[in-house]
Amino acid sequence: MAQYDVYTNPLRQSRQFVPFVVDVQSTLMDQLATRLVLPLSRVGSMMPHLPVNLCPVVSVEGERLTIQPHLAAPVAASLLKNPVTNLHSRASEIASALDAVISGV
């Protein structure tokens, strides 16, 4: 598993609104049974009033989705199968969004 890999949301009941999750956990912690993921949500992707430093918009498989760092959650690593893409090129934005949640910056 690589940091910033994007996976299909393993929770079918929420896939309609959150089709994907992005793994933000450092690979230094690969031995853990869980991964910290952020939802990539359809909700808010077209809302211009959302602060982009908190909820950056990304494109996955041609769909605009909003990263929701305030909804970060652990997911069993065994549920994350076959990454569809990687958002490493957006690492600084994702880290800044997490920082905004944690420190308010």
C-alpha cells in the first residue's frame, strides 16, 4: 500500500455519496492492521463556498470529488483492494487540509 493511493470505498452503504477513499497513512506504519483514510465525496464537489484549503477538489476516474479531511477514519487494511489511482501529486494540499482540521491553520 502506498500513501495517497485511492481505493473504492469498502463500505457499500455509503458508496453513493463517497465512491472512493484516499489512504493518507505513512508507509512507515505499514505493520498496522488499519489505514487512516479520507473520504472523497460527491457532496460538496460543486459548492464554491467550501474552503479549498479544507476541502480540496480532486478528479478520480473523471469525476470531481471533494476530499473530506474532517471525516478521517481508520479502515482495516484488508478491505482496501486494488488502488484506482494515486494522489501523491496533491500531497501538499492533502497535508494542508489535514493540518487545517488539526490546528485550524
